[in-house]
Amino acid sequence: MDDIVALKVVLEKGPNHYFLTWGRLIDPVETKTLEELVGSHLSKFALGGPAVSISVCDSLREAAGARYFYECFFEMCQKPIRFGDGYRQWAAEMLEQLKEGREIYYLGAEMETGSSRPRT
């Protein structure tokens, strides 16, 4: 799993929604616990309906088309990971915030695949 991960939320009806969060805080490989943790906070977001599933994306690229992807990614990049001696403390702080429903960045709904913009 990567340091920053995208999660896709599939709704009963309507477009998929995407989120970013920190990926290695709980487990460096297993994703289920992270998915459940983020899923437990979905009621804080106006998604437009109940979620059917939530899953960690294979790549950030899958979420890159969401409306606020770049703004949220940039905001997360302003919080550098303290590798080395400070990593454990940083990871513990971020995990605590994640458990409280913070450090979950809403990117928006999946954008339409067809473009309505005129070609130039």
C-alpha cells in the first residue's frame, strides 16, 4: 500500500465518490481495516445516498478525475511524513486523527467520462 491512498465509495444510485487518506497507518499491505475505518465516517459527507462498498484504489490515478483531487492532494503534501526517528510518533498522531474522522479528504463524485467542453 502507498503512503497516500485513494478510496472509491460506490453508492446504491448515482456516481462513485472518492477520498484520499494516509495508507500505511494501520497496516502496510492489508486494506480492509482502513476501508472500514473510513467507511465509519461516511455519514459526515453529503454523498447523496447510502454506500454499497468502499475500497482502496489500485492507484491515485483512478481518483485523479474527481473535482477536488488536486486541491486535496496538495493539502496532504503540505503535511510531510516524518520518516526515520519521528515516523512512529507521526503515524500515531495521524491514526488518532483518522479515527476521529479527520485526515479523510473528500475529492468529490466521479466525473462524467464524456466531455461537454468544446474542442479548441
